[in-house]
Amino acid sequence: MIARRSLLAAPALLPGLAAAQSWPNGPVRLVVPFAPGGAADTLGRFSAAALGAATGGSFLVENRTGAGGNVGLEQVARSAPDGQTFAVVAAAATINQTLHRNLPFDLLRDFAPTVVIAMVPNVLSVHPSTPVRNAKEFLDWAMAKAGGISFGSAGIGTHPHLSMEVLLRRAGAQGTHVPFRGSAPAVTELIAGRIDAVLENLPPQSAFIREGRLRALGISSREPHPDFPDIPPLSRELGWPDFEPTAWQALMAPAGTQPAIVERVAAIIATALREEANAARIRSLGAIPSGMGPAEFRPFVAAEVARWAEVVRATGATAG
């Protein structure tokens, strides 16, 4: 009976398998909803190269900026689900789902989660002159400081902004958010001593941590970053096993794209990430290679949207 059911189901699978085997059918666009040069752009170009090498097809990175990434994602959401268009999606998209009113797409409805390229941990850092040496001392200092601390981020409602809000609120500490137009200006102001702290992505901080111009107190990933083994995980330092506000970069296709194509893309990227030269390159950016495929990625995205929706509501953060 099992064999008969398998045989009956096989014809339904054939169109999808045939589509995956003949894919790509022409140039494939990887839409990066941010400007060239950042983590999304770099990992998008890595993915394009890996997919091109594995299939012999043409994969073109297209930067479509605007509205915190929403312009590019809307374009992909409205694209034909034919396997010829993918989006490079950042963790910020799960925040934007609640942060922006009247968003012209729904991340859970309009996209097919494909593969997580890399996790991008946030690092809690202070100026080296600050009288704290670890995350616990930092929170004690924040609670004792009159008026609380000042902290910078890449902007209102960004992953680093809300990650710090969660950290401070959970500890019962106060903080004044100072938004900037990007991560680099926030880090620059911290180095200059004009704000007290950041809980920003590792990549824009990495060089300054190595040079001793920033003091890193903890990292948001579950384990230390291989290239920064001396930065302890915040979850371990604080005794909060569920505290892991780590950003990520991934590929998603328009909803309705053949599952066999989605699976093939995920397998190609996961294989590329297992090559040590590629993994080392991604680690050098301050990221951690992932390769999480569709089966895990779908519930992960849903959980992320729900988690950040709660934080957005609690903080009253709004886009603008």
C-alpha cells in the first residue's frame, strides 16, 4: 500500500522536479534592498557567484534601495514565482512587518523562505574609558547612572535599537536612544565618547574592537564568534539562555515558487558555505555561516516576526 501511494504521488512531483532540473531559464535576479557595499550586498554577491558556479546560469545582483529595505522587497513580492527572482532579506524585515503601517506586502504570506546565508551577531560595546569590564557590570552601571545611559543605533526600529531596548528593559535599566543614519555613524560617535554604548552588528565594529578602540562586553550569538573567541555570549554572561538577538541575512523567493527550485537553491548555498574558504571569508566579515534550509527557516521567520512585534508594541517604536 505504501509503495502504491508513493507511485500515485509521483506524477504530482514530476513538474516540480522537471522545473528544478531545467532551472534557471535565463538570468536570475537577486534583489538586494540596500546600497552596495554592506553585508546584504556582499552576501548577495557571494550567493550569486555560488549559484552561478553550481548551475552555469547567470545571476545578477540588483540593488533596489528605499524605505529600510521595503522598496526592494515589495518588488520581489510582486514578481512572478518562476524561480527567476530572489530577495536578499535581512532580519530587519521581521521588525518592519510591525514597525511600518500599511506595508504593501506580508513577509509570511508573500515570500517563500529559502536559505539563511549567515547569522550576524550584535555586540555590546562601550568606550575603553568606561568603568565596566563585562555585561553584568554594564547593567549595574546603567541602573546606577542618573538618567540612564545613552546608546546609539543605525536608526529607530532597527535590529540594534530594539535589541538594546530588550536588554535594558529586561534588566530594569534606563537608556536614551540616539538614532543615526546607519551603523557606522553610531560606532563613530561611541569611539568619540559622545554616547555610552551600542549593541550593534559586529561587522562595523570588528576593526575597532581589534584595535582596542572599543571594548566589547558580550556577543548576542549562542556561542563566541570563531574570530573573536574572547567576546563571551551575553546569554551565558547574564544567565538569560533565551536572550539571543542575532541578526541574519537570507534568500527568499516570491510565494508560489516551485518548492523543488527553492530546495535546490538552498542546497547549493549550504554546500558553498561548507567550503572552508567561503566560510572563512564570511567569518572575516563578522558574520557566521548558516545554511538553514526551508524546513527550519519558515518557522524561524514566523517566530521572529512574532517576537519583534511584541518588542515594537512594548517600546512604542514607529517608522519615520
